[in-house]
Amino acid sequence: MLVIPCPYCGPRPELEFSYGGQAHVARPTAASNPSPADWNAFQYERANIKGLHAERWRHIHGCARFFNVIRDTTTDEIVRSYRSGEK
Amino acid sequence: MTSRFSGWSLLLGGLSGQRRWSEQWRAAEPKRGYDAIIVGGGGHGLGAAYYLAKEHGIRNVAVLEKGWIGGGNTGRNTTIIRSNYLFAESSALYDHAVKLWETLSQELNYNVMYSPRGVLMLAHNVHDEQVAKRHIHANYANGVDNEWLTPQQAKEFCPPLNISSELRYPVLGGALQRRGGTARHDAVAWGYARAASALGVDIIENCEVTGLRRDSNGEISGVETTRGAIESRRVGVSAAGHSSVVLQMAGVRLPLESFPLQALVSEPVKPIIPCVVMSNTIHAYVSQSDKGELVIGASTDAYTSYTQRGALHVNLHTLEAVCELFPAFRRLRMLRNWGGIVDVTPDRSPIIAKTPVPGLYVNCGWGTGGFKATPGAGHLLAWTLARDAPHALNSAFTIERFRDGTLIDEAAAAAVNH
């Protein structure tokens, strides 16, 4: 079980969180006139990185807020976490 | 050269103290080039190489495996075989594999211990029952066997099952596919490797693909590996949880995420559970190996990872459900647990298809249920690679279905929650 550093509440056990998938996947804007391939990229294609992975977590049994985590998917070591909107 | 197995050869082997068996396949060194390369030496990849040589006359083939053959998900799964999927495309695909399983030992002259002992999928609430019956009717319409059992019938079929109405999630019945069952996973890899090698296929272990080469037209021209570059105009990738890692080497992005999926086995006991029992709702998943160990499948972890291990609470969740359904199992100790990396698609259906790169083919996205499809996946990847066009059975399982909105949503039939 991971110990996840919530940027609002501090380190808490994984059971308090839900996983939100790859972070920073931007929804196409209507102004960009997205094609089916653009929607496919947004909706389904994922980097599935073997290495440092930016991902969203939600502290659903805590502060209930979304935030981002950098985790190494080859070791599960969490490098750092940061609030939504930050980098 | 490997000799053919028969009753006589086993008897002679016994009389000579089991000391005269030869190696079952050649340990090959990579050549400069091949007519086709398969990336991934699991059951699917070895099967593809075998069918390329056997059915398509393409014998100058290499299987490249970064570890040892059958050491990935082929050796890490719970060995369940079934074909009771909902949609016509899926039930045809999985039943193709079941039909190949039925004669695979004879085909390969290698005992893969296919045991159609029945797969019983339990229902615990009204929704489960309706979903199960919908699957049964859909399977019936598609010519796949599946039948409804009442709790009493389920108890008769599987005597250790607890059908008490006092359970938090009582057994309201179950769907039984009698042709479903198990097989010996290692033997599948070894049997395909032996048969493919005898037809001329080079099986190259400890050879990790580190790059995909393309010519000036963008077509595949070979692979780069930890043992040097190898030329080939046709490359089939069958790398399970690492398929997207390999495909990214050619710039192909896939709708895949890789998760750890865990399994565990108990200490061995005498035969106690005669079939496979699964429950989606409370996540039980148990059968018994011929060695006597209970083989238990857990869920995927919540997050993507390549670590081949998972969290303990995922296993505990499954054990709680198993112990409620089978109170007699509560005193058993668990011997080993492990994880495999499974590549999951958004619709829980696989991809066996051409890629946007000419000469590059992929068999991936089997998620938590790839073992059952081993012969079928190998057969269809070989067909697609040899003819540069899909077989009718895998023509719907493309990469483009996600863009085009023609998903084959088998989330309910995939059975393991993920």
C-alpha cells in the first residue's frame, strides 16, 4: 500500500484515496475544431509511462480534493505531490 | 532434435531413470535477419510463431524475449479458460481459442493439461442474476454453452460452496460454462516453444527490444535489441503489459494502461474444489491446481505500475470473499503471491491488428484475461501478420475502434474488477 502525500493533509494511506489516472490531459477546446482523432487522444490514448508518471489522485476519504503526484512506475516510489494548477 | 512424446517414450524415460531427455527447443543465437519477428516470448507470442511456421509457411521467424519464455504473464496468471463473453465478436473470438484448447495437447504433442472442469460465475443480487442470464442468453444465441444453476444446483456442482442465506452476499445462483476450465500455463509456453522450434523458429531469450527500425518510407525494417540489431520487414508485438512501451518506439500511441494484477496460492491440499468459481460482485476467484494448491486471483491495483507486485489489501479483499464462500478454506495458509503487469483497454477487449506503421502488428490489451485466449491470439496474430490483413475473427479488434466509436464493451464479462 502506498503512503500518499496529500498536499493539503500530509501523508496518508492509499486506502483514503482514489486514483484519477494520467495528469495534465487537456480536453480539446471547441475553438480548436477537434477531429475524431483529437477526441480519441483525449479520451483514450495514454502515455502509460514506464518511469516518472504524473498522475491525479483524489483524497476522497479526507479533504476530497484532487491533486497531482509524480510517481516512478518502475518502483512505485512517489517523488513529490503538488496541488492542481501547480507544476 | 526433440523426440516425439508417446506412452513408449515416457516408459523408456522412466526405465532409464529420467536421465536421457533432451532439450525441448534449440537455444538460438540471433541471426542477421528474419522473415518475421515476434516480440514477446509468452504463450501468445510463441503461439504466433508456431502458427506462422505451421499454417503460413513462414519458418524463418525469431521470437525475442527479454527474460525467459513464459516468465511474464504466461507464468503469472490463474490459468482460467472460458468463452462466455457478451458480444458476438467477443464470444466468437474467445470460443475460437476454446476450440483450439480442446485439441492443443494432440496438436503440439505436449500435454498442456487442459481440464474443462467448468467455470461457475456466481450471482449475489438481482442485478447479478439479470446480468448473468443476459450473458447466458447472448451466449446461447452465439452458440456458446452457458447455463443457469440455482443455489442448490450450484452446491451439487461445487460441494464446498456455502449457499447459506445468512451470508452478507448470499449465492442466488450462477452461470456455468461446462467447457470452461484450466490448463497448465507453463506447459502451454513450453509446448508452443518446442513445436515452433522444431519447425525452424528461433527462440531467443534474454534479448530485450530497445528500438524499432523504420526505412525511409516509414515501414518497419527491423528491431534493435540488447543483443544487437536484427532485420525484418514484419514485426509482431505481443508484449502484454509492455506492449505500449514497445509500440511507442515506433511512435504508435495506444489506448492502454498497465496495472499490476495479483494472484496467490495456498498450501497444497487434497482435491476439494472440483471447478473454477468466480464472483464479480464480491471478487472471489478460485480454483485448484493439480498440485493441490488453491489458485486465487485478486484485483488489479488502483494505479498504473510496472513493478510486478501489488498492495496487500487487494489480496485481503479477495481472501475475505473466498473465505465467506468457502468456510473450509479459512485455515489454509497462503504460500506465495505475485503480480503481473496487464495492459487494459478502455472497453476491456483486446487489440489484434495492423498498426499505422506498415509491417508492424500488435496483439495486446488482453487486460486481466489473456491466458484463456492464448491459442486463439497466437493463431490470429500469425494470420494478420502473414496476410497483412485481419482474420474475420479479429477484424473488429482494431486500434481505430476507439476513434470510430465501435467499442466492444466487455467490462461486465471481464469479471475481475478494474
